[in-house]
Amino acid sequence: MPEQLIARVEACYQQAEAFFKQRFARPEVSFKLRGQKAGVAHLTENKLRFNPQLYRENRDDFLKQTVAHEVAHLIAHQLFGLKIQPHGEEWQLIMRGVYELPPNRCHSYAVKRRQVSRFIYRCSCPQGEFPFSAQRHALVAKGRRYYCRRCKMTLSFSGEQRRE
Ligand SMILES: [Zn+2]
Ligand SMILES: [Zn+2]
């Protein structure tokens, strides 16, 4: 667990408590988030999930902006309930008033697409090229057969692999 991030979550709660003069229940924090999103706030479960890869690559901005953004969702929910818009005026008030941050909806961190291996299969057609996933390639090894719809030939592994 990145300690700095946990400390920042706590600091955001203390700022909100000082501002609104009330206590807020602390959320469960997890780092099981991959892909494009930097963070997710689960309102009814009072839970925050953060993306460890984007955190490592954008630490300063992530601590400042992303953590406050997601905490503000939970604070807004505890104050105003489920009827508000996710990035509506209540959430924006918390971002501006409590954290003195711009209420940006999205981060601008560079997201690398996860690379996947493709196994190139061929038939007898001149342009017959079939990029198989690793899962499908494994099924072929277990005896599964795939056919070209045009030439009806069994697709066979060409020995070529590619990352895309
Ligand atoms: Zn949001
Ligand atoms: Zn074919």
C-alpha cells in the first residue's frame, strides 16, 4: 500500500471535516484498478479504488488531484445522497471550496495500452492471415481446429508472433 496515498486520503478527509464541521466515515481503499481510469469511488460501499500504475507514473498530480477528486465524490455522497450528479455542483463545490482545486472531470495521464501477443495462423488464401489470441492458440494445442471460411482449409500456425 503506498503510504503517501493513504496519508493524502486522510488529509483530504480532515480538510473536509474542518470545512463542513462534521465527521465523515473513512472509506476502504484498494489498489485493484487497471486500464484508463486513475481512480473510482464506490459511493454506497464507501470504497475508493486507485490505479497503481498511473499512480507510479504521475505521483505528484495523482496525490494532489486524483485523490481529492475521488474523495470529493464520497464526501458529496455522504452530504447530499444519491440524487446528485456525479460531477455536479455539489461535487464542484467540494473541489473548489474545500480543496481549492479545479473541478476537472478527467485526468490527462498517458495510458499505455496493454500489449497482447498474437499468434499468426494461415490458410491457403493469398491474404489468409488470422491473428489468434494466446487463449485460442492454446485451444489449438489441445486439438481444437479452425477453418478458413473461403478455402475451407484448416488454419495452421505460421510460427510468427506479434505484439500489438
Ligand atoms: Zn469523478
Ligand atoms: Zn483461406
